[in-house]
Amino acid sequence: MNPTTIGRRSLALVLAAATPFALLACSDDGAEQAEIESSAEATTEQSTTTADSPTEAGDGSTDDDGSTDDDGDGSTTTATEGDDEAEAPAPDDGEVLGSSTGNHPADPNDDTLVPLQLDVRGIERMDGDIVEVRFSITNTGDDATYELWRTISDPTGRGSYDVGGAALLDPPNDKRYLTLYDSAGTCLCTADAADLGVGPEETLDLYAQLPAPPEDVTEITFTLPGFEPVDGLTIQ
């Protein structure tokens, strides 16, 4: 065997021994590259999922009515009829059914006439064939105080300090219903009138109970001494 042949065989043996390591290196590089590519694909997929997810609160989300929620809390607002009803104003419990005017002396020792307004605020049927009338007197003057005493008491001469002079008239049937008194002579109405007064631009609430007209009576007239009659009142 000549030297040339020996050299070629030695080179072949060296190359043969080195080949497995080269193949192993290539295999490791390929696996690492595949792992890198797989990781890159997973990262890309995660990014896509995040981009497609719903946006967080406070980004100007759309309300049910098409408006934009800019308050940053991510909440939605739905307009309801209840909101409008809540703003709407309450019924007026002080509704006036009818009014009239009159003039009364300031008190028994002062003949100064005080301008007054009578407002009927309610006529309601109660148990026992009784009607209750709620009314008020307003002092429309700017000077003297009106003290009730007996000026609107029972005109038949009972002489009590109350508002027993109130009455209901039923003109079509030619009937008059007077304020009721119990067996002890106590008026079923505002009493202690000697202690009641109405200063300028003040209002005093009063009441009186009277016999109820028949059910078929639809309109009634309320009278009080010293005031014009209040016509066309409906019993509630």
C-alpha cells in the first residue's frame, strides 16, 4: 500500500467519524428552529386573540339608545318612562274648587273692614250621611288682622265661638243643610274661634260637617256669613 492510498483511507475514516456529530448538530439546529417558529406562531395567535377581544370599560362604549358613554365607567344607560315620570310634578293637594270674597270687622272692638277670600278646597261624603266641607279664609289686606270670634258662627243664635254658620244650599230642591251639632251642643266644625286670627296675607284652614244631600244631587252651593255664595260645587 503506497502512501497515497494510506492518506485517502485516513481521510475517509476521519470524515466517517465526524459525520454523526454533524448530523446531530443539524438535527438540534432544526429542532431549535422548529421550536422558535412554533413559539412565533403562538405569539402571533395570542396577539390576534387579544386584538379581537372586547374593549375594556371606559372606552366610549355605545349605549342602548345609540349615544356614547363618555363617563369612563363602562356602564350603559337606558332611558325609561319611569325617569320621566319621576320628574314629572306632584298633584296639587291644595286645589281650590271655588272661591268668593267678603269683608269682616277686624274684631269686636274694631270696625275696620278686612278684605277676605273664601276658598272651598273639598266637599266629601263621609259615613253616616254626613258631608265634610274643607275651606280656608285668606286675609288679602296689608294692615289689620281678622279675628273670627262669632262673625261666621251659627246665625240662628247659638252664640258659640265656631264656624257653625257654614251651610250647603240645594237650590233646585229648595233645601238648606246647616252645620251639625252634637247632643252637648258642640259644633262638628272648627271651634275655639275666639282664639283664631288671620294676619295680613295669611291663610287659615277650617272645616264643617253637615247633613249629606241625596246621592242624585250633583252640584251644591256653599255659604258662609259675610261672603258671597260659592256655586257649582261637586260633592266628591
